[in-house]
Amino acid sequence: MFCSMLRGMLFSNTVVQRALCLVAFVLAIGVALSAAPQSELLDEHWTNHDPDSDMTIDHSEWAWFLAEYLITDDPSGIHLIPYAEIGERSRSRLQSYISGLESVTVTSLNRDEQMAYWMNLYNAVTVELILEHYPVESIRDINISGPFYNRHPWDAELVEVEGRELSLNNIEHNIIRPIWEDERIHYVVNCAAMDCPVLHYGPFTGQNHDRLFDEAARRYINSPSGFSHDNRRPVFSSIFEWYQGDFGDGIEDVVAHMLEYAEGETHRQLQAYRDAGHSPRPRYEYDWTLIDGSR
């Protein structure tokens, strides 16, 4: 599509034709930049699981790393990581943890244990990705995959599980979302950005993840990153625009979902917005600045 547009720009006979082609090309790039990956199963292989399995995964190294480095008391309320202060020995432990997860036969686990596995793997790999390319101001500055007009890190194959190379997008959009169809995953997948739901203070497990997903949803929806109001129009996290289909058919379903977790002033404002017929149109925002707590 883009090649044909470029050919049109180069070989159109008139200035108007070239201008129109250029506008179409820019608009197409804008759509590509704002579009989120679809929820689409990567491979039927990943639907395999053993409902009778009592096998559990040891996430103690991830627990140690988070306890050692995750800053949870910043006045902003955002959990930060002091990337510059993480030494080689600590990074080696993180890498060993990820390698250990890669060696797991994840399809032999039960569904709850699988969910915890994928969430911890995604978040740990994201931390390691930042460390590998640090210093950067945003994860989006890591240009290791994607087309020339939208370079990013999410399509790079960073891990190998059961002989299959996987990217962060594969894990989130081609395994977790289509298999579990649980909108709460958007509150626990961490992309190392200031407006991303915070990196959880401990590992997810097969026993605790359902409770922690609710906790994460409540925290994010009631935070300025999730929802705010500027006295003119409501401001939603871009997550609710990118993945609106995971929450329902439109803004009405998004608001209904949020009201399940909203508290205090946030609940009042969302309720008022619903009572007003979801008018005016909301604004969506997202700060991609790195969650860097380095001194």
C-alpha cells in the first residue's frame, strides 16, 4: 500500500495529484501509528494446558528483583525503576530468571499458572529490554523492529519458549488476550511508561493473580493516568481507546467497566459523564516517558 502511494507521489503528473497522494500517505502513517495490535491467536499450540496440573513456577528471583529495585513510594504514585543503579550481578540474576522461564513447558501448566507465567515473563523481559538499551527516554526509542515509519521494540523476538521465538506483542496480543479474553490484563502488563499501569510490587502466581488483577484495575482507574477531568471534558487513558473492543462496543461499555472499580470523585465524575449521555467526546492521553527512578 505504502509503496503504491510513494510511486504515486513520484510519478503523478500534476502538483495536485502529488499533494493528494502525499496527504493520503501521511494519513495512512498516522492510522498505523495510532492502531493497536489486534487480539489474534498466534498458534493453536498455545491453547494447550493441563487442568489437572499442580505444577507451580518459582518466581522468587523476580520477587527479589522487585523488592530490591522497584520504587513504590514516589509522590507521583507511579512505580519507578532506577535503571542506572542496577549492577551487572543483579541484571545477571534477572537474565537467569528469564532463561529459567524459557525452559518451562508452559503448555503443561494449568490455566491459572499459565496466566501468571506469561504476565511475569512479559514484565521481566520489558525490564531487561530497557536495561539492554539504557539510557533511553522512552521504550519507544528502542528501534529494533517495525516498519521504517514506526520503529519500536514490540515485534522483536526476544525470548524462546517451547522452541518458538516470541516477541512482546506475541505474548500480549497473540497469546494472553485471545486465550483469556480478560480486559484486566491491560492493568498488569507494564510497558515501562509513566502512564502505563504500574509494575506490580510482586510476582503474579496461579493463586493470587485474579485478586491482583482486580487490585490493579482499581488502582489504575482511580489514578490520574487512568482517568481525569479538566472541567471541560473527560480525559481517559489511551488504553481505553486502543483496546476499546476488549471492554465492549463503545465508550458506554468502557465507562460501565470503569464504574465497577471507580471510587470517590472518580466514580462521581464517571457517573455524571454517563448520565450526560457520554457527552462531550472524551480526550485520550498517554505519557510514554520512561519510569526511570535513577538519581
